[in-house]
Amino acid sequence: MISVVWFIIHSIRDTGGAVIITFGGEVIQEMPLNENGSFLAGSKEGDYNLVVVEDGKAYIAEANCANQICKNSKSISKSGEVITCIPHRLVVTVVSPEKEVDAVAY
């Protein structure tokens, strides 16, 4: 029963139009999912995460955080999906093409 509910919830999500990358609560980059590209998010302290968009999906290709959970997360492409790097305060969120983001809540 739980797997049926999980399937229904995930199948009704919209395919995302872009990813919004925030660092410390501030939007630092927006990347469309229909264009391959990458963005290196870094801090003055030397922390970094390489966010890659490829074939309509976003993922963290490289990171120098200790736990590597963000790097080992699955690719995201549906509206509302998120990858976080808690040590670096980085959040990558998929948004719908018709929706605009003016703030990110944690």
C-alpha cells in the first residue's frame, strides 16, 4: 500500500523547468533543465559543490564536504525535488517552468 501511495505522489509531479541553487538562504544561480551546463558554487573558506545539469536532470558531481551525501544523492528533475549539502548550506531545488521563485523556505 505504501509503495502505491509513493508511486502516485511521484508520478503526478510536474517535470521541472529549472533548478534554483541557494547558498546560505540566498539564490546564487538558476539553471534551465533543458540546457546542459554546470555551476561551481564555492565559499571564501574553500568549500565547493559542482552542480551539473545534463539530459534534463541535475546532480552534484563534486563536493569537498566530509560526508558526501549530496554527491551520492540521485539526480533530480521533477518539481519540488531537492538536493542539499548541509555542511556547505547549499540547496538545489527543481521548480516548475511556469512558477517563479522569490524565496526559499527551509
